[in-house]
Amino acid sequence: MDLFDKIAKNLGPIGQHYEWSHGYFSFPKLEGDIAPRMLFNGKEHLVWSLNNYLGLANHPEVRAVDARAAADFGMAYPMGARMMSGNSVYHEELEQDLASFVGKEDAFLLNYGYQGMVSIVDALLDRNDVVVYDAESHACIVDGVRLHMGKRFVYRHNDIESCEKQLTRAKKLADINGGSVLLITEGVFGMSGVQGQLKEIAALKNKYEFRMLVDDAHGFGTMGPTGAGTHEAQGCIDDIDIYFGTFAKSMAGIGAFVASTKEVVTYLRYNMRSQTFAKSLPMPMVLGLKKRFELLKSSPELRERLWIIARSLQNGLRDRGFDIGVTNTMVTPVFLKGDLNEATALTRDLRETYAIFCSIVVYPVIPKGLIELRLIPTAVHTTEDVDFTLEAFTAVSEKLAAGYYKQAMTLQS
């Protein structure tokens, strides 16, 4: 079969719906300043889908530094990959500040979070090593594990008994092959809002002799007394061997970092192909990240405000009988029962009738028969935003229960 013919016949589980979903349900366009209220389809919407936890995306001090850095350096400098010609004192300063903040000896800047995690896993492991990972790990972890030429074991999500069973298998195989064991989990699982069992897993390290890599994309800047991350929140900073954080969530930027011992970071710095053969982060982004990081550390009121909004939203949803799972972070999922047609009709109603924009998640990301509306609270939302959303969600859930969205799809078809 011709390659293009094969693609035309199978656009994938999400792509198969593109003709009616593109531009509205998939690849929608939000316009205007990044804020709780933005334009969608020419109409102002209350937005709960932006990874802007601390509200730094449109912070005036951040905007000023971004603009000044672009004027001073342009978007090209430094030109080249870090190893060859793209290094600067500013990149190194940011790395050292990040390492100190998350309790590690050294850190290495990465151009992108997704790309970075894939490359970390690829660089760390050889065919004799064994990797153990959580069943609900983010796609970047799964894709990194797919590149691993050795054995891999997956344990049931956040299930310590299952984790220990897989570690037993992994250690036995690693001992036979003369390899090592790496366990990968997340600090905060982005779909459910549940924290990874970092402390409980770390307690198994002496028994099974493994190293632990934590993807804390959602936890960095939001979790713990200082915002250092989920490992700080759980009191196990020293037990996490390799810490990974992104700038795309709490710092509303682009890029990521990996932090560990000097020896491990040096190894990654010289062996991560995604960084060795990619252009360095541009100077405006690096200087903008330094300002974002400064505000993250010096403005605890932003994190406090985030949690006020998150708790108000989650408590309000629970009080109204909504199923929000067992989230213990700011990520707020709302689970409803319905099929794909009902999910699309409900989401359209939320947007067109109530002017609320949030992410919708359906099968194959979650089991069939479920609809997840995923809300991301931020420090710049208000309690009035919360109250309005609670009223709207109550209204659409009542319509869903009454079969309104089945009827709506029948009428449209």
C-alpha cells in the first residue's frame, strides 16, 4: 500500500474527527491578552484551560523583561546548539539557580519539556538496564520508554504493591544482565490532579537498588512550602535522584530543566541528543525565564492565591455533587457520564450558552462512557469566576442527566 493511501484511510483516533472538530474542539484559537477572559470565535469566554498557574504570562514585569530582552538581543542569539556555540552566562546562571531551588547540585536547561523527557530516558538507559514506570505516565515518558532497547515493566497507577512487584522483576533481570533499574513517575499527574506516591516509592530504594526520576511538570512552582515541587511537599527532596521540571506551567514559558548530581547532569549535558543537535534557547526566553523564576520565588502570594481559587473551585464542585476524582493538587477534573456525541454537545453548550472554555477529554484518553472536563485554576482567576462556573456546570449536568444532549445531537444530525 502507498504510504499516503494508508494515511488517508486512517487518520488516527483523534484525527479521524478532524472534519467537524478542527478549529472548535481541536486546534481552537483563543485570542487577546493571556487572561481568565479571552476571545473565542469572536466572543469573550471565561477560560479554564491555560497552563498559567501563577498568572505570570501577562505579568507587567515579565512583559517588560521579555520586550527589553528581545530588543537587546533579538530572537536569534545565541546562535547554535549549547555545546557548539549557543552557551551564555545567563543560561548557566539560570541552571544554578534552578538546581539550588529544587535541592540538587546542578541542572541543565532543555529546549522543550516533551522533547527533553524523551531524551533523558534515552540517554540514561542502555539495553542491559530495566525501566519501571507508572501506567498513567505522561506521553513524553511513554515515548521515552519506547526508545529503550531493554526491558520495561509498568505498574498500576499509584499502586505501591504493584510497583514493588515490578521492581522485584526488574531487579532480578538487571542483576542477571549486569544492568541498572530506573523508576519513573510523576509528581502531579496532569489529567487527574493526583500526586505521585514519591515518598512511598522512595522508601523501597534500599531494598530494590533503583534510581528514581520524577517528572514534576505540574508540581514545580505550585507544590510545597516554597513551590520547589512535589518532592518538597512530600518531604523527600533528597530521595529523588533526578528531578525534571518544565517552564510551561507555573512559569508560563517555553523549555524545561533536569536537575541531579553534578556527575549525572554533566553526563546528560554531553549525551542528550535532543539538546546536542538542537539550537539553544533564545536569549529573550532565557532572560524572561529568569524574571519569571525571580517572581515565583519572591511572590508567595501568587501561589497562595492559586490555592485559594483551586480550593474554592474544588470544594464548590464537591458540595454540588460533582465527581472530581481524588485530586489533591490544583488540577481539577470533572467526570461526567456520557458518550462522544453528548460530550461534544455539552461542550458546545458550555461555550455558546455560558461562554466558558475548558478542555474536554474523551476516549481513548479516558475510558469509554466518561467525559472529563479539565479545569486549570490560576492565581488571576477570581471567586466570581468560580461562582459563575459552578452555576453553569450545575446547569449542564442537569441537562446531561435529562438526556438533553442526546436530543441536541439528534436534532443536529
